[in-house]
Amino acid sequence: MATETIKVPDIGGSEDVEVIEIGVAVGDTVEAEGTLVTLETDKASMDIPCPKGGKIAKILVKEGDKVSEGSPLVELESEGAGDDGDTQESTSEPKSEEKSESKEAAPKKEASGKSSSGGSEVDIPVPDIGGSEGVEVIEICVKAGDEVSEGDSLIVLETDKASMEIPSPQGGTISSIALKEGDKVSEGDLIGKMKTAGGSDEEATEKETSSSEAPAEKPAQAAQSGGAQDVPVPDIGGSEGVEVIEVCVKEGDEVSEGDSLIVLETDKASMEIPSPVSGKVKSIALKEGDKVSQGDKIGVVETTGGSAEAAPKAEADTKPSESASSKAEPAEQKAESSGSPATATAASEQVINSGDVYAGPAVRKLGRQLGVDLAKVKGSGPRGRVTKDDVRDYVKNIVTTSQSGGGAVAGAGGAIPRVPPVDFAKFGEIETVKMSKIKKLTADNMTRSWLNVPHVTQWDDVDITEMENFRQGLKAEAEKRGTKLTPLPFLLKACASALAAEPSFNVSLHHDGEHMVQKKYIHIGMAVDTPNGLVVPVIRDVDKKGLWELAEEALTMAKKARDGKLTAAEMQGGCFTISSLGAMGGSGFTPIVNTPEVGILGVSRAQMKPVWNGSEFVPRNMLPISLSYDHRAVNGADAGRFFTYLSGVLADVRRLLL
Ligand code: CAO
């Protein structure tokens, strides 16, 4: 029995990587390749496997620690690893060839990757990428411990012209990834290491050799027929039945040599097929969704210059079976071609943005799955590249906006037809003035309420002759008190009394759609007209306050509102709102419910009117009021009772004492 210190293996040069999970406890028996800890950088996370089986004697790190290659992780008691009881050292995948034989319970392989029974660890190099140098790694698709099949994407590379997924050359388990996003790589650079399911490296090396010795490619030619020439699908790396995802031109379009005609896409890559010649598109033989292979006719171009040879050249002679599993070539090329520089350039350099959109194939695919027009998505990646997150955020925004109704501001709206833009300047002089924040908020709130709340409004003329007599009689006293007694405090008090008498109006609909919230407090908002727009301060506990107190508070709140000094808290918590246009005039209006409240009282200007008292017409001071309510929460009978009660109290304010 020997005790070994298991250290952090080669983690691609990353330093001070955080331990985010400890996968074992002291006393645990672990098998070779069992996860000891998980490390995470801001770009990737990786499981660190145990290089051999044994029992955990001590854990030398804790969650949150920062480690680098060589940092001790655990002490492992292992059998048969030298019986002298010495403490030895090991990493899960030592880089050095000088490690003793006894430490090779877990397969360890160097670049050339010698085979061992039951599979071997091999290096995965960057394959032929068409001669490009220093190509950026924009995505790491796998992490240590992942099982991959031949052809699964390992990383995505991107130049300013092309993006390409680099597939695994064979099936197996990823032991380590040597790259991180942002790294620059060229052919031959180490992507990582994998433990193969079987087979030997010699085989792989052989295949690699055979593929790299692939014969040179022959130029493909567009069939020419005088001025009009057929444009066939060029060499697309041997892929068959590739989907046409976009037809970029239509009959009659003028195209220059190199302009995109169509865009093809497999599940791994997308590529634009450029016109081999300049001229006029005479016909297009394809449509979106068609499946094409090399040689299929794209259409006919009436030439004005250029040559057929401008079409992507290269026709691989390599046998499919040889190259398919031999090299990690860009996916588009692996089925048949050798991945020689010419081919890689032909295919991969066209793996790009359709139109003005700069996005990789995986992002394009996601965009198509979600029905997103990538041209509308703002790219946050390097050089404005659209990332998967950008696409998701774009969709999330749309969904959130449509669910909240927040985006349905004046002129817009979910399923509501848009109000078409009008050029008012055509009809006379205009000035376009920016809306204040309050006005925009009001517009949002009104739209939300108008679209969500089924409104009912009912009207009445209330005889406030006695109330007005009483109020006029108090005017002198109000002056002495330094305040002003308008009809508003009476209205506040009357509404509070009605809300207490008819609690069906003192509710809000619960957002779950299943419940009503019955309020046990009575806070009432009053709409105040200010230079910046409409605001609604809330007077709290109206039922507990007297007329003088309400008069003072209404004055204070109205002043604060006009001075723009209301706090957010002073505009929240209302149960009901009063909107009084009494000072301005008018004989009635439909107030809009200040949702989530369920009712609002509109007050218009009181007027002396002849009223029939049963035997004669008498002059009475009549106040027009209108009550709007949310018919989802309040039914007509409740509203009728509330309104009658309110009118009764206003007609005889002594009832407020009852
Ligand atoms: N009928 C007749 N006269 C009325 C009246 C009515 N319904 N309401 C108020 N008046 C009188 C007042 O008594 C006062 O006259 P006196 O000085 O002779 O007493 C005069 O009109 C001015 O009143 P006021 O406006 O100073 O005070 P108020 O308490 O009536 O109103 C406030 C305060 C803040 C509600 C009001 O100033 C305001 O901003 N109203 C606009 C609200 C609004 O824009 N609503 C529309 C919302 S859209 O849905």
C-alpha cells in the first residue's frame, strides 16, 4: 500500500483555476478516472479524474481554492504501487515521459500516443484548417470527462471570414482540453487529449498520414454555354444532400463575381456559395429547403465578365473511408475530401455570415430553430459576432415584452395592428418634442390597463347642494386654518366610506389569476395634473382622517406633485383613484382604471340644474360623476351598490358620521 499525492494535471496552461466542487470524501474508494474535483474558469469547467484507483486518505483542497498545474489535490492510498510505503506523486495525466511505470495505472499518452490495451490516450491536434494560422477558438464544446463520438464537435474556430467546428477524429472520453476560448491556433496545435474507446494510435497516425497525402484536387468548372452559363454547386467538401438555407438572389439580379448566390448549411457548418462570374441571374434552379450536392445546378448567370474557374475549385480524390475517421477536419470536408489546404479554404472560408450577419453555424442553427432573423440581433461577440446568448437574449426580450405588455406602448402592441407612421410635416409646420418620462410611463400604464382591463363605466349626477352649502360655510374657517376646502376632501371621505361599505371594490386581482386580494386598508390615489404629466399621489388611511386633515394632505400632495418632489412610495399602494376635472369643466368622461386597482371615480364640474322634486323643478347643485371598474373583479350589482352608496353619502354628508 502506498500513499500518493495526486496533483492537478496539465489544464491547458490555465493558472489559479477555481475548485468549484470536491467530488470525493476522505475514506472514499475511487476508481481510475473517477472525478476528484471540478475546476472552473470563467470560460470552461473541467473534471479532474483520478489517475488510478485507490482510497482517499486526505483532501488537500477545498471549494473556492485556486489551483494550477501541479497543485496537490488529494492523498491517495493505492495498492500495488510500490510496497515501501513511500509517498509518491502523480497527476491524473502526467505530461512527463519520466513517470515511473508504477504510476501508469491510468493510461498516459504523449503527443504520439502509444496504444495500450483496452484503448489509449491520444493527442487531438488541430487538423488541416486550410492553411489558416492563428485562428481564434470561439467555443469549446466539450470538457474533460465528456464522452464523444467520432464527428462530435470539440471546438469552434473562427476567422473574420469563416467559422468551423472541429469534430472529434474518433470516439472516446476527453481527458483534457488544452485550449480555452480566445486562444489562437494553427494546424497541429494541441486541442486536448482523449482516451479512445479502442483501436490504436498507430492506426490513427496511419490514417492521418494517408489523409495528409491526399492527391491534389482538380478544379471544378461551371459549365459554360456562350453568354449564359450554368452555375453548379462547387466542391463542398464532399458533403451530400446539404440543405439550402437561403437563396440570396432572384431572377434579374445583377451579381458580381464572388457575390453570394445561396447559403448551404449542415448541422456543423454553413457556407455561402459565391457566384463564379459577374452577370445577370437568368434563372435560379433551387429554393430554400432543397438538398444539394456538388455539381447540382444553382442557376444560370448571363455573364458580363469573370470566368467559370472562379467557382470554388477542388475536387477531392481521396476515398471517403480513409479520411472520414482519420483526421479532425472541419466537418464539411470530412466525409470525402482529404482536408488539403485547397479544399479547406474552399469550404471553410465560406462558412460565414449570410448577408451582413456575422455568426457561426451553431448560432445560425439556433436562430433558425427559434425563427430569429439574425440580422435583427445585435452581436456582442468580437467584431460584432452574434453569439448564442445574443440570440437567446433577443428572444427573451420579445417574450418578456409581449407577456408584460410593457412594449405595447402607443403605436405598438402584441397582436394589435400597428398605427402606421404618418409624415405630419406634409400637412404643415410641426415640431417633434420628446415625451417626458412621466408621459411615457402614463402611456405605458394606460395602454396596459386599456388592453387588459374590461372596463365598464356608469354615470350619475349627484345632488351636492347640501354638501356645497356645508363646504361654503366652512370656507372662512379653512382660511383661518391656512388651508383650502374644495370638494375633493369630501369626495375622498365619501369614497373611503363606500369602499368600507362595499369591500368588493377594495380588491385587486392576484397575478396568479386564481385569487383576489382583499384589502383591509383604505388608501386612495388622486390624479394630479402637472407640467410634466399626470401623477397619482396616494393618501393613506383616508377612512381614519377628518376633512381638515384630508384637505391639507391633498394640498400638500398636489404641490409636491407639481414640484416633481413625490417619492415613489408616495405614489404606491392605492386601492382606488379619484380623477377630478371639476375645476376645469366638462360634463362627464370615462376614467381609465389605474390597474391593479379595480375602480376609479371621474368627477366633472358641478352645475346648478333644475331638478324635479315630485311637484316642481327646483335648482339643485348637481355633480356629474362616472365610475369605471374592472369587470373581471367587480360585477355590475356590486358596482351598482357601491355607486348608490357613494351618491347617497355625497348627497347627505351627515351619513359619513354613521
Ligand atoms: N365642480 C365645480 N367646482 C369644482 C369642482 C367641481 N367638481 N372641483 C373643484 N372645483 C373648484 C374648487 O372648489 C376650486 O374653487 P374655489 O377656489 O372657488 O373653491 C377650483 O375648482 C379649483 O380647485 P383646485 O383644482 O384648486 O382643487 P381640487 O381640490 O378641486 O383639485 C387636483 C385638486 C389636484 C385634483 C386638481 O388640481 C387636478 O390636478 N386635477 C386634474 C386631475 C386630472 O388631470 N385628472 C385627469 C386624469 S385623466 O384620467
